Amino acid sequence: MNRRTLLASAAMGLTLAFGGQAFAQGMDSAKVCFVYVGPIGDGGWTFQHHEGALAVKEAFGDKVEIQFQESVPEGADAERVLTQMALGGCNIIFTTSFGYMDATNAVAAQFPDVKFEHATGYKRDSANVSTYNARFYEGRAIQGHIAGKMTTSNKIGYIGSFPIPEVVMGINAYYLHAKAVNPDVELSVVWAYTWFDPAKEADAAKALIDQGVDVIAAHTDSTAPLAEAAKTEGKVIGFGQASDMAAYKDGPRVTSIIDNWAPYYVKRVGALLDGSYAQADAWEGIAGGEVEIGEITDKVPADVKAEALAMSAAIAAGTYHPFTGPINKQDGTPWLAEGVTAPDGDLLGMNFYVEGITAEIPK
Amino acid sequence: MDFGGIDPVILIATLIASAVPILLAALGETVVERSGVLNLGVEGMMIVGALGGFVIAVQTGSPFLGFVGGAVTGAALSLIFAALTQVFLANQVATGLALTLFGLGASSLGGQGYNGIKPPATGQFFPDALADLPVIGPIVFGHDWVVYFGVAMVALLWWVLKSTRVGLIIRAVGESHEAAHALGYKVNRVRLGCIVFGGAMAGMGGAYVSLIRVPQWVDGITNGVGWIALAIVVFASWKPWRVLIGAWLFGGITVLQLNLQAAGSSIPVEYLSMAPYLITIIVLVVMSAGRKGKSGSNAPACLGQNFHASR
Amino acid sequence: MLRLEKRPTPSQFWLYATPVVAVLLTMIVGGMLFAAMGKDPFAVIRTIFWDPLFGGMSGYLRGQLIVKAGPLILIAIGLALGFRAGIWNIGAEGQYIMGAISGAAVGLYFHSMEGFWIFPLMVLAGALGGWAWGMIPALLKTKFNTNEILVSLMLVYVAESILAMAATGFLRDPDGMGFPGSKNFRNYPSAHNADLIAGSGLHWGGLAALIGAMIVAAILLWHVLGFQIRLAGQAPRAARFHGVNPSKLVVLCMGISGGLAGLAGVFEVTGPAAQITINFNVGYGFTAIIVAFLGRLNPIGIVLAGFLMALTYVGGEMASTQLGLPTAAVQVFQGMLLFFLLAVDVLTNYRVRVGSGAVKVGG
């Protein structure tokens, strides 16, 4: 970056400093810290966040120092870790689980000069808190399309973690797109009440398979459902979740949703370094690169693969929204009229199934 | 034949397989507790066995050696418990809990770098011709060798504890270690042997989780199954056949509740997830209520007490 | 050949020296482990043991020690009473959760009101909730002779299920966009368990722990119940002859430990954790069992043991964040500390002698 740009951005920064919420100066170096809810070796959610952290290091080299703490429980421990990080000189802290929301906001209030980025949350109580999320439902739509086309038993399954809007959104997107290409399809949902528990997920997958399900999508993060599907030697297919799970490519994994946090992290740290950082509420999807669709294997028929890729491109281009009316709620009341796309607010608070799903969301 | 949309044959076949880790660990702990030692470190030994078995299986390519490795690792960890309780006479409850804590940490530390690797697969033990028979095929013949090993161990331990001299010595040590010592039996040595056996069985149970049931290695993969095994030992009144029933009961309810969900049952999920634990309590109450006549529970009289020869 | 010989009375010297020796041994062996992992052993040991007390962030961290030690001590003193009498309450974690839910439910019911009476009512509800949960194994034992280890342990899992139901259902924040978790108690001064001295980490729970320890010590030393407990543990037959009613003892001990665990729960959820979430419980109920034994089932010892455990947690976390030590290594370190404490403790009651100790007959 040449000196003129630097001066220009500094000047702009100073102007904005007296209004708005942009922060003035850039930095020569920054300490970038991460709080993880699980171990980086989980091969799923936390693993992907850590990949993003490593990408930041690669992008900025000596200008950044990365620090992280894994398996931090939510609640009082999270608050302590965040306070320690802030006291220890972190300039920007990414908290990578919904459950850190209150802790993040509480500590942010005490350290106004430190930037906090909270994943999948919605509270921004002070100016130095930003939130970010990914439109996973876009990936679910593609999975649902493939599921509807490829199922032979007309039973598709979904392993849910907790009955929260993000998961309900995923289930609805998956079902809608399967139903659109296969009106006879039936959806079975099993709730694991965990984000990550390979043994439980294996049991849940087995239960679904025992019920005749032959396509399994999971909102939980381990490879256990795929391992379970692999035991059926080709009868059941599944999807990689959070990470590509490429080890199962010659097995049941036909595609995957990859959480790719690297573009967002690099963008934010870069903004911090060059002084253009501003409070944000980001919800990117395939378009922004945060949701990546993993390689679609040859198990998927060529025409289905082409349709899936086309859908992905349309979503990325903004010409197709997975929740486009007419869609009714489970009880029959209309939700989206013909051609209307779902507003973000409806999605973020989604607590209803769409018409056609017979199960109930647990209370 | 279905009921509620669930096929009972598949259900029973699945529950037998899912009960194996609990069964193996509980059998081992039954022997340990019969000798008068309460080892709460089952979870620690199981997870260390899960890692050990996984690593050996991946490195050698042989799942069988993996199970041997799991047993050896579990037994090795149990030696720490044995040393502390039999030589240093430390309190058994505290030592067992410390063992669990240490085992969880050690397995997590040792397992870094083994995440996401697929272990070599273990196949079905009997040929397809038998396993494809209707009804008895999946239930009786459709399993891997560890399932049959577990049932065989039940029978073996029942016979050993009931009818052999070794079993008698173990029981004597557990019921009255002073008397056993007076008779010339080396109490601490007997207990050491039992503890190591318990560790080996727990390690094998853990290896089953990481090599067959899931199968993969991740931090904390056993996720509390060791505590369930401890509970099943008490539930079974320290008798091997009842351990089998307890493991199947618990495994069965767990599998059933997931199948009920998958079949779209209308029973709320929260109650289903509590069911295995509540039902275990209820059955235990019913079983122990019948024994009110005796002066105490059926626990080995010296359970939890350390022995130190004063002469 | 070395052998152990029982001392006529416990050695006063070793009673106090044991923890010191154990800590030193752990530092040495732990240091070797850290060196084997490529970390500077002195830096790690210093970060764990010295820094939280006297290092750069110690002003904040000393308070955090109280936050961490408080619930451990509160639960452990209750457990110690039962353990001394041979009554094994392994389900303190479940009683802790139920106390938190009960207290939080009362607080949330009155959340729109203010008043000095709200917090005491919540505390009472919390104690009652934990007491009731502890009564289940107690009554099952006295009426049906059911083993309390099994029942109390199973009830922990049941309590965790109820907690999940509370966080996603009956205690969920209606303004929370459908996400699990109750309202945050920080927003309700009447219900919030704030630090008594701001920033000190000493909230009502910490104070209750210290007062509770003194009360329990007094009971054990001077009250007839204390005498009965000690007698029942050491000489059950003599206790029966003395007229100690074993059923009454079970009910009292389980009740007290349940109530204290419930208290710890409500103080924690209204204070440091600040809201009911699906996994706000971090295993204090189980760690307290270890603390009880480390403190030799003596309230004063428990206070010290609680602080020692808290130190390893807080310091270990610091070592994790700042020195990149995997959290698992800290767990191994804690396990080692316990092993050494348990091993060295033998010297309190036994003497090491050389020789076979055979009695010489004749001459």
C-alpha cells in the first residue's frame, strides 16, 4: 500500500471518528485471537475456524500474531478467557460459538478498544462488537435437491443438533428442495441434542438407516454419520458437514458443505490493519465464499450434478433464493406468496416447519 | 412385522452391538468390585483403550491387534490405580476419579494427529449365508467377533466366579479381606490381578467404540459410557448374567428412543432422551425392593476398603 | 525390602507436608512432560502456579480464583459429610443443575418486578431444588435399599436433559430470537448475584462457601450429628449400638449435600454464568468430589484444596492461551497432581520400614 493511500485512509478515518462507528487508525501489526468451543482436531466446526485463523497468518505473515484457546466452555469460563485475552493485548477476538454471546458483549463493554467478532449471534450491545454468520441453508438446498433425486426409498433423513432457528432453517431448505423434485419424499428427523458427539451421531444415523432412510444430512459435525452410511456399502449416501470429509469421497459422501471462514477473517483483519474496520453484521453464503459446496462426486448422475451446480451458481449470483414462495407453514397458513423471497428476519427467528413435514419441532 | 414403524429384528440386532462397550467394561468392573475394589476410573481406562486400540489398528493395519492394543493400554492405565490403592493405600473413590481425569487428558494429548483417520474395518464374523437367515440371522449371526467375545466372557466369568477356586478366592477377598489374609491369600495381589483385568476389559470396550461402533478417533469419543458401565455393575448386583441384561436393557432403550424419533413418533424427544436413565433407576428399585429382608445390599462387604496387612 | 507400618496416630508433620511435597513432585514430572512437548517447563509452571497470584493479570485473576473455588468448596463440604458416613453422593452435578434451574425459574418468574426479597427467594428455591434432587436417591435407599451411587449418577443425566428442556423450552428467553438460553440475569439487578466488592470475584456463592465451611466444621467438631457421622463412617456397628439411625443419617447427609450443591448452582447461574444455557454446568459436581478428598473430608482442608484446584484451572488456562499448551496437557497435569497427592498422603498414616517385619518367635 503506498503512502498516499495510507494518508487518505487515515484522513478518512479521522473524519469518521467523530461520527459513525468506523475506527480511525490502521495498525502495523495486530494480535488476532480466537476462542473455540471445541478442539481444533474435531475435523468439523472448530477445525474449519482454525483453518481460517491459519489463513490469516498466511495472508499477513509477520504483521499478525495468532493466539487461540480451544474447548472453552460457555459462561463464566468464556468471560474469563476473553478478559485474559483482552488484558493480554489482543486487538481483535473472534468468538466462534453462539453460546459466547453474552460473555462477548459483557467483556466488550469493558474493553472498548478491542474489537470483538461473534459468530452466529445477534447481539451487538456496544460499538466494538460485530456479528457474522453463514447462509448454510443455501448448501442445504443443494443437498435437498440431490437427496430428492437420488433417494430410492423416498425416505430422507436429517440429524438435527438443537431445535434452534439455524437448524430448522436447514431442515426446511433441505425438505423443500427434495420435495420440489420428488413429491413422494418423506423426511425423518432425529435430534441428537449435541453439536458434536460421534457415538451419538453414529447411533442416530443407524436409527435413520434402520428406518429405511437412504440419504442422510447432518447438522452435527463429526464424520460418524458418513462412517455409519459407509457400512451399508453403497446403499446410503450422505454429505460432508462443516469440513469436506474427503476421506469418504469414494464412499457415501456425494458432496459437502464446507464452512470457509478464511475470506471473512482475512477481510476483517485486513480492515483492522489498514484502518477501514467498521462494525458489521455479516451473513454471507455461497456468494461471499463462506459456504463452499464440496466436490460433487461421480456417484451423482451427470444431470443431477449439473442441476446442483447450476443452483449453486444461481444462488451465488443472487438470482435464486432457496426460500422463494409460494411456501406455507406446517399448519397450512401461508408464509411466502408466489415469487416472494424470505426476509432475513423471518429466517433468523424461524421456529416452524414448512408444509409437508409431519414431525413436530421439540419444544 | 413392524410396530410403530420399527422393525424389532433390526432393533434387537442393533442394540446387541451398541451394548458391547458397556458390557465389556461392566464385566471387567464386576470382577474388580467382587474383589472389594471400587474403581471409578472406568471412563478413563475406556478412553485410553479407545485411543490405544485405534493407534495400533491404524499403525499395524490389523483391527484384531487394535483390540489387543486397547486391552493392553487400558490395563497399563489401571496399573496406576492399582499402585495407588494397593501399595499407597489411597482412597479408592478419589483415585478412580483422578484416573478418569488423567485418562481423559492423556488420551486427548496422545490422540492429536489421529483425528479424522479411518481405521481398518472389522467385518462380520459369520458368513452371509447364516447372517441372512430371517429373524435369527441378523440377531444371532450378524455381528462382529467382539460381540460374541463379550457374551462368551459373560459365561466364562459366571462360571469362574461361581465354581472355580480362583473365583472363590476373589469373592473371599471381596467379602472379608481379613479372613482371606488369615487364610494365607495375598489380598493385594489378587486385587491387583482383578484391577488389571478390569482395565483390559474396559480398554477393549473403548477400542470397540473407536474401531467399530463409530468408528474413528476424536477427543472424548466415549462420552460418559464408562459411568454407565459402573451403574450397570451395581444394577446387576455384581452378577455377570445380569450385567448382560443390564447392558442390553440400557443399550436397547437408547437405540429404541432414537428409532422412535426416526420413525416420527409423537413422544416428545426430551422424554425419550431421559428414558434410558429413568428406566434403569426404576428397574433397579424394583429389583432391590425385593431384597429388603437382607440386612444390606448385595455389594461385596469390603467394597471400597483398602487392605493393609498388619502382620 | 520396604514395607508400610501403620502409625499409632497420624503424623502431624506429614499432614501439612504432603500437599507441598505432592505439588513439588508434580512440578518436576509435569515439567518433564512439558519439556518433552517442546515448551519451556519453567515458564509453564510459573504461568500455572505463580502468575495467577502474583503476575501481570493477577489483580483480575485472583478474583477469578474465588469464582472458580467457591462452588467447588460449597459442594465439597456437603459431600464430605456424606462421604465420612459412607454415603456416596456421586450425583452432586445433577443437584447443582436442579438447584440452578429452580432458582432461575423463580427469578425469571418475577423478572419484571424489583425487590430485595427476590434474590433470597431464588436462593431458597435453589437450595430446595438441589435438596429435593438429593432426596430421590436418599429415599430410594432408605425405603427400597437401592444403591445411591447408581441412582444419583443416573439422575445427573436426567438433570442434564431437563436443563436442555429448560434452555430450549420452558425457561427460554422469549425475546431471544428463538435461540436457546434464558434471559441474562445481569439485566435484572434484583435477581443478579453480583460481586459483593466489584471486580473481586467474591459473590454470594463465595461468601456462602466460606461461611458454610465454618458451619460444617463446627458441626463435625461439636454437634452430635457430626459425632454420629464420624462414628458411622469408622465403626458402623458401634454406631448402631449407639442409637444412630442409619436411615436418618442418609436422609440428612444426602439432603445437606444436595441442598449445598443446589445453592452452588443457583449462585453460579445468577452470577458468573449469568443465564441458563444448555451446558452452563462444567462438571463442578464431579470435581468437588476430588476436592473433598484432597481436603481429607475436612472443611478447612477443603477450602485449601478448592483454591489449589482453582489455581490449576485458571493457571492452566493461561498457559494454554499464552504458551500454546494444549488444554489436554493441563488435564494430564491436574491428574498427576492428584495422583501424587494421593500417593504421598500414605505417609500421614503409615511409616516406611525396611525389613520383612516378621515377628521373631522364641529367643
